[in-house]
Amino acid sequence: MEKPLAQKLAPNSLKDVIGQKHLIGKDKILTNLVKNKRLFSMILYGKPGIGKTSIANAIVKDLGVRYRSFNATNNTKKDLDIIIEEAKMYGELVLILDEIHRLNKDKQDILLPNLESGLITLIGMTTSNPYHAINPAIRSRCQLFELHELTTEDIINGLKRALKHPDLDKIQIDDKSIKLIAKLSGTDLRYAYNLLEIAYYSSENKTITEEKIKSINNRPVFFADKNGDGHYDVLSGLQKSIRGSDINAALHYLGRLVMEGDLESIYRRLSVIAYEDIGLANPAIGPRLDAAINASERVGLPEARIPLGTIVAEMALSPKSNTAHVAFDEALADIEKGNTGNIPNHLKNTPDSGYKYPHDYPGAYVVQQYLPDKIKNKKYYQPKDIGYEKTLKEIYEKLERLKK
């Protein structure tokens, strides 16, 4: 089976790497390491298709060092044992370790002492956040380098370089079609190469047009990463945009989640937002959200985007208050610290306790102590003067005055 074009275009030197100018170029970190012929263990992290593997391979080729590649998902403990034995035979070895965040404990136990001794120099690669996903013992022995998303200009430069490859002999393509491939590829250069290659071999006369590209794919690629950090970053972006009352950003992040098709994650996060960030400022938002979720479930995708878009727009523009859950968290903190006290006798489930039944009094209210003596003057709730909570604040302050 012939190698794909993307693999054939993999750079053999750092100077051939597309993008990542903050790490590669005159007086940049990785370039100077190669120039000074010195390599330290490192972890390269960032989205797929932006150059992690290319940089790792380019470094070892520039340095001319002995290296082996290992995938934490596919390769076995036995494979790692063989690599360690080879390192012992030659005195040192560079290990290019893909999917490092998936390295299980058995493999970590093998790698760590050899990393510590310097027998193995590690170049790890991951799409996950290394501060969350990678064993701290391994992470502390490595320098962490974040790779930035490639720009459209980076993708276009890579495509123009690919046009010179002999595999694409006599290819005909105009600038508009190149820009369309770059747009559809998002930040993924590997995908751009693959789309270019498919378009080339699926055309009759080696002429690539916008229509040909659209017939292969007309939907832009983006990094979903449903089970990883990328997915939770989008959910975080959604919540913080709604909390910040930015309707445009909120709808953007909702759109990315809808494109993933993971409605359950959307439902759960919006339910949290309704009570954490909007709360008493607009108590009706909870039932309205439930109605939107029910409608979304009933119609399914793609129509589910309509009720979801509507409710997210309303949530973004709704007044915001976190007072209720902040008050409750403070109450929980008191309980966890043992700052409680005995329940007042008149509240206990005993006859003739002296309890005053509020419904027997005008306005269904009577002044009496409810908190334990130890914390009887505690005030957890601090109301805001916004939205519906403004009404609740007036009631609360009136009751507080009556107590005095």
C-alpha cells in the first residue's frame, strides 16, 4: 500500500516545518537546541494535524540521533522493554512517544527510571492538556511546549509546497480552490494534504475545481475531541460566554457542540448554568430550559438546534445571579467544619415544643429562631438588586427588619 501524500510531505528538518514560529526559526528554542546539538526530554501538545509528529521527527533527523517511535495506545509493554534494552545496548536513545496521555501505569513504571537516569530522552506528544492528563512524575522531567493552531496562511503555504511534489504531476488548481481546501481543513494541515490528494486522484484531467472539492467535503473540519480536554474547553467557553452575557460567543460555542452531536453534554451544562449563573435573577429559566430540552429530544438533530439556539440566546441575555448557590456553599462549608449546633427545641419533632405555626399569624409569618444558637445570627444569603431577585431582596430585607 502506497504511503499517503501527507506522510511523504513530512519534513526532514525543522526548517521545513510549517508554522510554530514561536518555537522554530532564528533564535527560537527548538532551533537553538538543534543548533547546539543538545536535546532535553519534552512534551509537545496541541490539536491534531498542527505538527507535533513532524517536529519530533525533524528534531531527531537534524541531530542524527538514534531513536524509536512508540504509541501508548497501540504498542505493548513488551515493545517498550525491547526499546529500553536497545537503549542500554547503545548507551542512550530518543523515544518519540505518541498519545503519551494514554500511557498506563505498567509502562510508566518502566519508563520513569530510565527517563530519570538519562538513558531515555523523551519527546512525548499529546492532544490533551499535559497539566491535567499526564503523570506528574513524567511531566516534571520534561519541558512542555504548546503548539499553536495553524493559520489559514500556514495551511495555504503547506498546500503550495505540496503542489511541487512529483506525486501531483501536472496538477491544475487555482488560488480560490487552494483557499477553499484551507478553509475546510480548519487548523489541520494533514487533513488539507489528504483532501488535496483525494481531489487530484478523483479528477479526470488532474484539474481541481471548487466544485470537485465541495463534492468531496463541504463541511469545515474542527477539533471536537469528545472525550478529551478540547470538548471540555468548548463547554467551558459556552458557560463563560453565557455568564458574561455575550450572546454571539455563546451561540458560537453551542454551534460547535451541536456539530459534535453530543446533546447530553449540552443539556447537562445548560442545566448547571441555569442555576449557577442565572439563578434567582430569573427563576423561570430552569423550567424554560427543561421545555427546550424536551423539545430538542422530541425533534432530534438537526432540528434540535432551533430550541437550543433560542434558549441559549435567552440565557445569555438574562440577568445573572449566583447568590443562591454561593449561600448554600457557605452553609455546606459551615457543616463540614462542624460549625452547626443543636436544633432549637421548638423546631424538634416533639409535641408541645413551643413551635409557632406561621399560618396561624397575619401574613403567614411570625418571628422565631430557626438556626441553632451557635450560629443564630449567621447570614448566608446576600441578595443582588437585579432581575426578579430585586423583588426577592425586598421581601428578604422586610423580613430581616421584622426580626429586629
